[in-house]
Amino acid sequence: MLSKIIHEEEIQKAKKYIEKAESFALVIHSAPDGDAIGSALGLFHFLMELGKDKVSVIAPNDFPAYYKWLDGAKDIVTYDKYPDFAERLIQEAEIIFCLDFNEPKRVGKLASTLVAADGRKIMIDHHLNPEMFCRITISQPDMSSTSEMVFRFICRLGMYELINKQASEAIYMGMMTDTGSFTFNSNHPEVYTIIGELIKKGIDKDAIYRNVYQVYSEYRLRMMGFALYEKMKVYPKHRAALIAISQPELKRFKYTTGDTEGFVNLPLSIKGIEFAALIREDLDFVKVSLRSVGDFPCNLFASTYFNGGGHKNASGGEFYGPINDAVAAFEKGLEEFNPQMKNNN
């Protein structure tokens, strides 16, 4: 038996919306991660099983190849490839689900279209401080993932039986990736109750792990070695470590979307390191990923120095300027806001 964390009023309103609607747009955030993809495809398969045949998943841009094995992934519409089509799907949808993001700016160039759309908007998310731009806001920051929340949402609708194997695979993948394979944000017993239910639906959790984490290219592995040997800097006094990778270095290793996934976690395997960062230079900005163990609040560090946010132990942000300046901002942050300062919690 799962706790009823979603308010009954929200469930009843959402249920009426879903029953009456015929067209749905499921919108996810820029640079989609496993939880965004998993929550969207989990909800997609549920709605299709419910008999709704006009259901589209829209992403602002492309996502890593190791998520594309999921059933339905090939049908995700990306704005950067099909801008007019993506906008039209959102504009014409009767229901718009906003999944795994809590403010319009997280969908990039789609933000204005999303906000202006007439469809009834339903947010399902697990990030702090959601903006109130949706008719229904289902936000639970203490949940492991948005994928877990989608599972709970469907169960609270009284439609558990409509969660098929394809939806279950997507939901499990989202939960797995957003918890570092259940190594953080996953200490609640009900997380494992849900996993048990998903296994009953026929998923092979070991195969899902292999499909996500054991299908990388040779160049990705070589880049990991380079990142650890040449690019990792350790700050023993601050119990912190940093990997910074520039655009020329990414090109040297034939970088494709998702190739640096997981790099930020690597320094946390060093004894005594509590806080790790990956700073990666993209074409238009510098992407900052932060991870921690214990009490150090990544989300506060991200919001203070990189206009970002997220969860206490897993957060991110962006920096507009040269990568060296981003590194300098990180090092300044270590001096002002370091992992030993537990009162920053």
C-alpha cells in the first residue's frame, strides 16, 4: 500500500480533465535526462492504453542514444528539429502535462508557446519551488523522481491495471537514472515497493541497466580516462573535486549527446570527497552538474553561483561566459560555501 501523497482534489480534477480530453502534449525540459524521458514515456503508454490516441511527447532538443531503446522514444518530437510541428502540438493539445520541470524557462525556446497555450496544464514534478503556471501543480520534492510520481499518479487515478510493460520499463528507467541506480534520493521503503510492482508488470531491471549504462562508445570510455587523469582537480581542504572539459576537448573525443553522463559522480569515489562538479563547455553556455554525499546542499550552491537548482545531493546550473570563468566561480564558491560548512544545509 502506497502513501496517498497526492491530494484528492488534485486527483479528481486531473481525472475529469483526462476523461474529457482527446489530445495530449507531454512536455519535458531541455537536455532531457532519464527521468524526463522515463516519466513522459510512462505517462504516454498509460494514456495510449486508456484509449487516447492523440498523445505526443515534445522535447526542446535531442536526448542521449542510450534512452532511445525505450518503446515510444523514436516518436518523441524535438523542437530543434521540428519547431513548427512541436509548437502546433502544444497549441492544439487539450491537456498539456509539464513533466520533470518546475518553471517555463526550463523548456528553452518552447517557453513562450507553452505559457500561451490554451490547453489545461498539469505539472508533475519533484523539484523545489514550482512556479504556479499550471491549473494543477503536483509537486513533491521528497520523491525520488518524477517517474515515481507518474506511477503514484496513475495508481491514485485508480488505473494501476493500465500500466503496461512498456510504461513500466520507462518508469523504472527514470527512477533508476535519477537516483544514480538507487544510491541517492532513494531511501524510502516505498521506492522498493514500486520497483516490486514494476517487476510484476514484466520488466527486466537488469536488462534496463545494461541498455542505459553498458552501451557507450569507445570514444566515451577514452574521454572518461582523459577526464580522470588529465582534467580532474581535487581540493582536499574543501573535500571537493572538479572535472572541467572544453569544447575542443569534447570534439577530440567525438562527443555526442550524453557522453559525459555520470562523469560528475566519479570523483565521489575518492575517500574524503563529499562534493563533485562537472563543468562542460557547450556551444552557447557552460553546463554545470553538481553532486554531493551527506548533508552538503548542492541545490543551494547551484542557485548561489550558477543560476540553477535541483535536489540537495544532485543539482545543476548554467554559466554564460568562458569556461575558465566558470571554473573560477566554482573555486570562489568553495571558499565561501564549502562542504565542511554544515550550517549551509
